[in-house]
Amino acid sequence: MKKITMSLLVVVLSSSFAIVNAQQKKNDTASQTKEIEGVVVTALGIKREKKSLGYSTQQIKADAITDGVNTGNIANQLVGKAAGLNISTTTNFGGSANIVIRGNKSIVSNNQALIVVDGVPLDNRNNYSDRYDYGNNLSDINQADIESINVLKGAAASALYGERAGNGVLLITTKKGRSKQGRVGITLSSEVQIGNIDKSTFAKYQDKYGAGYGQYFDEDDAGNLYAPFYDDASIGMAFDPKLMVYQWDSYDPNSPNFGKAYSWMAAKHTPADFFETATNYVNTVSLESGSNDSNILVNYTNFLSNGVLPNSEQKKNTISAKFNHKFNDKFDVTAYTSLTIQNTKGRNSTGYGDNIITGFRQWWQNNVDVYSLRDAYNNSGRNITWNRTSANDGNPKYWNNPYFDRYENYQTDDRTRFFGYVLLNYKVNPNLTITGRASSDSYDQKNQTRKQLGSMPESFGLSGKSVASGYELENLRSSELNFDLYGAYNKKFENELSLNGLLGTSYRRNSMEGVRNSTEGGLILPNVWALNNTAEAPLPAQEDLAKSVTMGAYIQAALGYKDTYFIEGSYRVDKSSNLGQNNNVYGYPSVSASIILSNLINQDWLSFLKLRGNFAKVGKSTDNYRLQDQYRILGIFGKIPMVSNSTVKNNRDLKPESSNEFEVGMEANFFKNRIGFDVAYYDTRTTDQIVRADVSTSTGYAAKWINAGEIQNKGIEVALNATPFKSNNFSWDININWSKNKSSVLKLTEGLDNLLLQQVQGEVTYNAYVGQPFGIIKGTDYVYVNGQPVVEDGVYARKEDQVIGNINPDWIGGIRNTFTYKGISLSFLIDGQKGGDIFSTDLYYGMGTGIYPETAFPDRNNIVLAGVNPNGTPNTTPIPIADTGELMGGISVMPAKAFVYDASFIKLREASLTFNLPKTWYDRTFINDMKFSIIGRNLWIIHKNLPYADPESGLRAGLLSRGYSVGAMPTVRTFGFNFTAKF
């Protein structure tokens, strides 16, 4: 893979130089050298000349985001489009995306980049429960509002945002109305998408063996054969159409097989046929008007999505408005508001438990036809399952009918989100402007979880009791208020000096409330989704309230000389209510410098050349309620209130985390900006990590919050752009982004060399281990003799608690090509990653239960594993299936290491073919512009190593957004078209 990628880069760049040289004479007289750097938006929404910046930023323009498929979450559409920006997307319906810049810097705290809209921080909280991924709040942004996104990568670039800036910033700039002469401009856009699962990312099923944990049928006195439908595996008898066997639907009165035995055969319709065709409809109406002093833009978007799972849909309506008005030469105002109303039904379950996709991938009988299960539910409305307890007991042993799960045990969530700000500018004189800004960001969310009567009993609700039905309700409310006041000074002096200054203060108040309750003991009546429909007395509601205040002040000064030499410094101090009095005031300095070498080197082939470097310190506070111990009210026993304390000891002496970063870089453009690059090297060290460390249980606690540990992230980022060919009618543009980040846990605390971050099935853990990258995977490994795995009694010997993987990729990258010929444009993005590891729980169990083609051995009683005996002689002992109850799985036969895969991949991520319709078609009409686009996303996984799943299919945003595959939804390959008209 590496050789292919490097060869491609060599060919592209060689072609670029050759073609540019050939064309240079032709275009010299027609082209003029223009400033490639231009003006960019920086921290607090302030516009700066990019050439003066001593730190790395990268702008992603709107067309690079919106030319492809509208996914409903702009984070998904940023993949591969900026160097150092690592976005992990999940395959969950309406799911979250993990947005990390320059590696994970915190061991247990949030590592996601700060999202900022027009200088105002946006709550991008990831909402999830143990069962569902509710997505991240960035998905509430109306994509029609976005003009550009600027990635502030390093500490120096984001330091003015203080304690929220430790992970970098995505700075979104919104559009404003631009219609001429005060007339109203109207834009209509309609997009239709259809999607089906990429079958390379879902399980395939062997067709040789059927139900059972061994090769047996049940038999009655009359000699009738009965399938072991109580088993959830396919290690059973070999298929033989001449064998007549009573199976699960032989007990369904509505089935054509009712009361009879029928041929023992592999199912015609496997779980891959359970998925439906997804549809998305996106319709946007934009109104804009403007004059010399005022402009307004109003956008309304209706997003309707039906997923590939039955009974899954999302409805999202977003309306936004931006207004600018200039009262006079000194005073102007900008106001922006956005309201999003989202209703989602039928999200897929995540994780291991109560997840039908887990069943499909791990615990399944290959003789079961999913269409027969569909008919059984549709004809009865009841939970007629393939996994009966016995011939006389139709209750589910382990699994419900999947259609019953989707239509009866579904969840819903409803969210209303408001975001808005008002900004006032007062120009004191031509050089000094005072700005005041107030913003509000709030949402209300209602989550409902349903479990219909007749379901398989499992843990549910506040008490966690195993029940066969139930209802749970959760209400969340979040609000954030921000106030900023700052003065900006800009002046160019006659002695070729320039000065930019900034002095300001900020105030932020956050509040998060949650109320959760559930029925207990099951439901009384079916289809009555209310807390009072409870079979037993409910527990007191679980109520949570978290409030915090952060105040800050900052100063920045930048000095330039001859538009060639620049130096800049800033300092911000914050005060946080989440830290104790002795540690709640802390500061962040930064200093940067740059030099424009192209002003000193007069060469025709050199358009621009800049060297830059910086050093900065940023950090972060901690979450609420980590200073003093709290107690949770459990209820009342008689007249005595019951409370419990946490098993984690809080610490009033916690200090803020701190990140120190050093960065150097170079930007260059050649041949009148036809070829350019931006290269950066950085080294970040984050200390005083706020972690939960284990303590002796004799203290009354299991763990304690402490400051400990140091993580290093260092790496290289490369952004290349080229126009290999350009003429009056045709152009070819290439954008390449590549980055490599290496993380290392340098230290934890005295006596501690490993911190457990997460434990999953198979005794597999994710860890911060001293001397290793952050997020190593530990578990059972092979035992080796002379380099060969040791087999004992037919199964592999295993060595516990070994390092068996690393979730971090060696590098990530993307290549975007755009070809334009007259009014036709073709654009496509190929992206991927090299390295990183992923543990597949699905294959850990599924290979053991015999559902995959690799397990279809002609003689399953004589499967001999490759390896040697403890004495070094070749193994000849077959797997003792009668004892293990599994084939080549990880429970008894294989170590977890066998199911750790290289997570490398290359994807054709997105493509679009756009036709700008000739203006002669609508000349002399009220239409100004029309275009039609054919679009696609997730079109082709060119290369991957993980079988039967997408290497990107993480659990949800956060640590397990990569390196862990369990019950994962398959990737959806999407095609569609978009039609846009402007009036």
C-alpha cells in the first residue's frame, strides 16, 4: 500500500512540473501573479492575513464540503480534506463522529476539537447511552450556512480560546446575503439519495452446517428429528435436503411449515437480506438580499432519512438567518440564529448486549431464513422467534425475532436546538474597533426506550433487573451562554511597521440537567409507553444537574516589518469554577514568528515562500463534581432514606491539564501558484493529566481522581496542491493531505505503569501504558516455541495480558481530484490510513459459533490447528469440539490476538459529476443559474484487511471510535442526484 501511494504521488507531481513548464509560456501574458495566502479567519472570528501567521491553519471551502452527498453531519464530510485532521466516522444510523487534531492529548478527558461558529464556541457534545449513539451536536448545523471551515491545528493557533482549545479548533464561517441592488435572490436545492449495504462490510454465511453447538438433532419416540433451536450457533448437523427436520417455524400457525418437518437446508435469505434500501431527501430554500449597508440570508433545510434497518427514520428541520447592518461609518451589527428540530426513530443498538447485529454476526443458525421471520412477525405481531426455549416453550432462549425487535422494541429521541449570537462593532477610529458579542446555545432532548411485552428478559431500567418488558424516559437540557468584549487595533506605520493588537475578556456559563426514570418489573399493558404503566413501584428518578462558570481575559500583539517579518505573542488567563480555589486560575502564553522568504528571493518560478515557528501552552479544566464527594439518593426503605457514595474518591487539589507545543513549518507556491505545499512538524507534551487511578479498597474507595501522567504527540503534516493542467476550457486540480502522528505515554504516577481505559469481551482491554502509544490493546496472545504457536490438547496455549495491538494509524491521508471542462465538473476523493489495529469481537465469537465460510470444514471433527506441541513437534490433535463447544473462536480455542486485524484501508470516499446547465437554456427568464449533480459516497473500499466489516465502524465517538468492532452496522453505499437553481 505504501509503495502504491508513493508511486502515485511521484507520478502526479512529475506530471505537474512537466505540464506547468509546457504551459507557462502560453499563459504568462494571460495570468497575473496573485497573493496565494489571502485573508483567513482566526481565533475569535478575527480576519488576518494568512502570510502573517506563525502557525498552521488550513481552510476547507464550502464546495469541498457540499459537492458530495449531504450526510446530515458535516463532520463526516471533512474526512481526508485537511492534514492532521483525523475524523473517525461510525456506521451507526445518525451516529457520531470523532474529531481529533494532532492526536489524543488527554488520557480520560475529551479529545475532540472545539467547534466555533463565527467566533462563538458551539456545544459539540457526544450524546450516547450504553445502548445507543445519539450523534454529536455538530450535526445540528445547517450545511447551507457554511462558507468555509478553517482548521486551527496547533496550540498557538487556538490559544485565545483558553481552556477549551487544548484539542485544536474547527472554525466555521457562515455565509451572508449577497444579492445585488436590494433584490431578493432565491436558491432552491433538492437532493435525493438511495443507499444499500456494502456487502463486503457484513457477515457472509457458510452453507454446509446448521443449528447446534454440536452435531446432533433432538429426536422423539416416533423418530422425528427436531433442530436444536435453543442453540444460537451453527456447529450442528451437515445440511442434507433429504433429511426432514422440525424447525422453529414448524410451531408457527401462520407458517406454511406449521406442523411438519421440512428439508434440512441452508437458508435462502440470510441476515444480509434483513437490510432495506435507505433513502435520503434533502430540500433547501435560501432567500438572500443585500444593499450597501445591509444584507440578510435565510436558509431552511428539510432532511428526511430512512436507514437500512427496518423502522428507522430521522426527520430534521433547520431554519437559520443571518443579518448584517451598517448604521454608519462607525457602528455595525451582525445577528445569527439557527433552530433545529430533529426527530429520530429506530436507531441501531450498539455494543455487545441486546444488539440484533451482534446476533447476526456472532450467534446465528444458518438454516434460519430471515424472510420467514419477517412473515412470522407480520402475520402475528408477536415475538415468534427462531431461538425457542424448547419444542414446548416458544419463549426466546437468547434472541427475539429481529423484526419484533425493530418494530416493537424501538427507541425514539427528539431534540430541539437553538444557537444564536449578536455582535456589535464600534469603530473608535480607523485603527481601533471595539467589539461586543453575546451568544446562546441550548437544546432539549427527550430519549425513550421501549421493551414490548413478550420480549426476552434482560437487564433494563434504573434497577437493572431482568424483565421481559419496560419503558424508560430520559429528559436532557443543556445551555451555554457566552459574552465577549474586546478591542482590536490595526495600524500600518510609514516606517513599514505594522501592528495588530487585541485586548479582551470573556464569560461563559454552562448548565446541564438530566432526569431519567423507568418502569420496574415490566409493563402492565402493551403499547402504553408511560411511566405509570409499571408492574412494580418505580424507583425515584435519577436527577443530575451540572453548572459551571469560566471567566477569561486575553491580550495579543503582532508586529510586522516590510510585510516580510512577523512576530506575535498572546496570553490568556482563565478562572474555572470546576477547580479548587488554589488551582482555578491559570494562564496560556503563546509566541510565534514567520518570515516571507519570497520577498527576499526574486525568482520568477517562486510565487511564495514562508518559514514559520511557534511555541504555546494550552490546557483544560475538569468536569463537574470532581472536587468534593457526593452521595446519590437511592430511595426510601420504610421511612429511612437510603444513599450511596461513589466508589471514586474526588480530589479538591486537582490542577488543570497543560499542553506545551512546539511547531515549525514552511509554506511555498511555485510557477504562479500552480503548485504549492504546506509542511509542519509539531511536538506536544500534555502533563498533569486528570486521571482516575486505582487505590487500595481499604480506603473505602476503588479509585481516586489525581493529576498524573504525561503524553507526547509528535508528527508531520503535509498539504499539497497542484493544477497540472489549465486552459481556457479545461482544468485539473489536485489537493493532497497527509499526516503522521506518533503518540507515547511517557509516564503516569509513581508505582503505576498501566492505566485501564476500557475493557471489552474476551478479556481484551484498551490502555495507557508507559512507554507505549496511547490506546494499546492488551489481551491473550499465542505461546511460541521456536517462532511457532503452541497447541495443547488441540487448542492454542495462551499467554494473558499481552500487548496485542495499537489503535493508532501510522498515517492518514486523502487525495481530491477535480476536473473541469467548460460547464462540467468531476470531483472525487480517495482517502485512507496505513496501520493501526482493530479487535473484532464479532469474529472472536462468530468463528467459534461456525457461521462464517472459513469454518465450513469438510470434517469438523478433525480440524487440526497449525502449530507445534509444547515439545516442538508438529501438532496433530484436532479441536475437541465436544468439549469446547466451538470451532475456531476465541472463548476456548484461539487467543484474542488471532482476532486483531490491521486497520489499514483505502476508500473511494465520495464523487460528484456536476453539469452547469448552459445559460442559453434559460436566457431571458427569471432563472440566473442551474446545475445538476450526480453524487455518491462510500462508493468503493479499494483495500481493507478486516473481514466482513468496515475498519472505521467504531462503537461511537471517543476512545472506541477506532480499534474495536462489535455488532457493527455495515457501511451504506450511497448514490444520488442534486438539482440547484438560483433565481
